[in-house]
Amino acid sequence: MDDLERLAADLGSADTVVAFTGAGISAPSGVPTFRGDDGVWDRFDEGQFTYGRFQRDPEGFWRDRVELQRVMFDEAYEPNAAHEALAEMGRDGDLEAILTQNTDGLHAEAAAAIDDGGENDEPTVLELHGNSQRVRCTDCGKRRDGDPIFERAANGELPPTCDCGGVFKPDVVLFGEQLPGAVIQRARSLARESDVFLAIGSSLVVEPAASLPRLAASTGATVGIVNLEATPCDDIADVVHREDVTDAIPRLRELVD
């Protein structure tokens, strides 16, 4: 029995399975990573995208953010085989939730694309760091599709504002900004409740999200890590699998079936 077969056996007997994903699951779709070779922060100064700067200088922040958004989403990205396999596992009742550090919205897109005749619910998707495709008004809290707002900013409306007069902010967690309390609390609850916790395509170095595998392990969950590189949590994992996630996760789903 290889390590994926062992992991599939644990999934098959588990009541609650939770997946946690990072940039490595979206990179095969072409989504730029922030760090690493040719990462986004090699081309931009990450210090210009802090919550403090947004508050002090929303005009300058938005001017730079328009260019960052152009680089990050210069083409239309689509869910890949790993996104789709996790969405299918959720549909089939083999996966309770997907917790993601990614802000590209591809997990939600993959889940929404599933047509099961209404027999099962889509998997819960918690976007821990928000969604780059949306904006939120800092006054009334209204969320909107980001494309028309970024277009307004590109055309000179700096900063773009809501009908209520409030300033729009990209609906992501900026440097210096805390994760939404309800979201991280729900993620921690799911980690504690999990029988199997899968960490997929994440370097597991960004806190507090990266502490979730250790939290799951502390309550007795089987922890599986699928990532090309070593992580700080490999020592607590029951299974560590080195393979491209677009190959490994579809195969894992087939083995569970």
C-alpha cells in the first residue's frame, strides 16, 4: 500500500475530512505566486500594499493596486484538476470543507460548476485571506464584483467609492490586517473536528493559517501533506506525499471511490 492508498483508506472511514490549500494548488492554473522564483513580490514592493497605507493614502494604494491586479490577473484562470477533484469529493460527501489561503476564487468556482442534480451540497469553502475578485465598502460593508471597480480606478477614480460614499477596499486581508475573526474561528473548529486533515500545495509557513495542521494533529486527526517541497509540518504528518497536486489529488479521489 503506497502513501496515497493509505490516505484514501483513512478518508474512506472518516466522518469529517478537511482540506487546507495554498498557492501550490493554483500555480498549475497559471496563477502567479507571491514568493519564490519570479513571484509577484519580485516585481512589486509588498510594503506598498499594507492596511496602514490603505488607511493613510487610499489614492496611492489604489493606483498601485490596479497595476498589481493587472499583473496577477492578466488572463482568465480556470480551476485545474486538483480544484475539480476536491470539489467532486465535497459533492460526493467525502470532504466537509476546503480552507484556502488563496484569493483567486478558483475553489468556489470549481464547486459552483458541479452539476449533481441538487442531490448534494457544494463543499464549504472558507477563503481565509479573502477574494481578490471582490471589493468591499469600508463604510457599509457591501461586497461587489471587483472588475468594474478596478476599471473605474484604472480610469482615474482614485480611490473608487461606494454609493454610500465609503471607500472600496479589495476584499482581501492586507499586510497588517487581522484575518476575519469568524472565519479563522470556523477554520480552527473544522481542524479540531477533523478525522483527516489534508494540507495541499502549501509551504505551511504563513500564520495563523499554517498552524491548522498542528491543531488537527493535536486532536488526533490523520494529517496528510501533499506538496512538492518540504514543510515545517512534515514532522507531525502521518503521510507526506511529493507529487504535482494536479496528479495526486485526482488519483486520491479515485482511490477513495
